[in-house]
Amino acid sequence: MKTQTGTGVPRHGARSGPWTSKAVVNGVLAVFSLYTLMPLTWLFVAATKDHGDLVGTGGFTFADFNLLDNLGDLFRHDDGVYGRWLFNSVLYFGLGCLASTFVSTAVGYAFDKYDFRHKEKVFGVVLLGVLVPSAVLVLPQYLLASKAGLDNTYGAVLVPLLVNPFGVYLARVFSEGHVPDEVVEAARMDGAGEGRVFRSVGLPMIAPGFVTLFLFTFTSSWNNFVLPLYMLSDDKLYPVTLGLAIWSKSSQQNPEFYMLTISGALVSILPLIIAFVCLQRFWRSGLTTGAVK
């Protein structure tokens, strides 16, 4: 019996092209993974050396293991100012981003579940905020904070984080995908108020999107440098990013700050790793919902 092969229709079991094979795809992914992990590997190796080994050995070559000594010097320097910076970063970009995520989720839920006059026009204005680079808004935000007496305070960094137009957009998408209108209507018919409906029905159902939005916000905000630079003048209020930048600049005159900067940079990425490892289950499910919508 002859095998029927139609024109343009590949036979069952025919080999795929070489550029679509699993080996090529995995090879490309391995190259990108290596490219991504090389800076982190260099940072870890460099943090285990003293200053002499750092300049006298290869970038990826281990020498005497001095990581614990370097970490001790890091947290003892200047009466433990690095620990204060780390606390400030957790306050600004941990609790601050959590509050920002909650506000964005509530607003996105409202845009999805409520009908009001000019709703889509208002939502369009919110989307316009996505197109404005955050660096452009720093100077107006500083002037507003100065008028309100918030400059050089925790509030100068925390308050701007609460406004996140992209977060509102994502929250509306997640609400449309996770929270059926029928469930909301059923809760209302059972006598639940709007706040109770959001707290007990909407928010639990949108939890994967909430975590995804939090991780997006947390990652982008943790690396924020420009906003604290404009808003803060007291070094005790600096986040880790700004403090490390000051140390890096000082290392040109004092080599001691070079090792402090490297050790501090290594410690500063740990909260990001911990957040992703602990929340990756919600992260994956949240991204799937966003992709479907």
C-alpha cells in the first residue's frame, strides 16, 4: 500500500527542520541562561575574595574564601549603615509595593465590575500614564513633595509608588479572567456589600494576578535609583541602590569601598531571589491568565 502524501502536508513522523528541533531550542536557551548567569557568577566569586585577590586573579577564579569576613565588614561599616539601607529598601519597595499592588488591584477590579459614566475614557487616561516615562515625572513629584513638606522623608518615596497605571491595566485584565460576573452578582444577592464582595470574593479569586503584579512592581521598584536620588538627602534614608551608588563613586578615591560595594550588591539581590522562589507558583499561573486574555 502506497503512502499518500499530499502537497504541502508533511507525512506523519517526518522530521522537523533543524532550526525547530529541541536540541537547537535548548541550545539557544542554554546560551541565554549562561549570558544571564555570568554576571551573577562573577559577583559571587568576587564577593569571596579580598581586595588583593580581586585585582590579582581572574574574574571567575576562586581564591581564599573571605565571604564571611566581607559580609562582616559590610554590616559593621559606618555603624551598620548598610543594614539601615536594606531595611529602607524593604520598607519602600516591599511594603510600598504591596500597598501599590492592593490599590491597583482595587482600581482594576472597579473598572472591570462597575459601570459608570465615561468609564472607558477615564481608563484611556489611565493608560496614557503608561506611556509617560517615570524619569520624566520625578522632578514634578519632587516639587509636589517639597510643597507638601514630604521631601527627605519616607513618604517622599512611598507616596509616588502608590500610583501605577500599568498595574491598573494588568489588574483589570486579571479581574476579567479570574472573577466571573455571575459570582459577583450572586454575592450581592446574598446581601454582601461591595467591600465584602471585593474582600471575600474578588480578591481571593484574583490572587495569582495579585502576586504577579506585586512581583512586577517589586522588581522594577527595587532597582529604582532616580526617585530616591531626587527625594532624599539624608543618607540614613537611602535605599540600597542609592547607597551602593555612593559607595561605588567613593571607591575611586578609597579602594575599601570597592569590596563593600561588591558584597552589598550580592546581598541586595537576595530579596529578589527569595520573592521569586517563594511566589513562583502564583507567578506562573498569573502569567498564564494574562497570556490567555
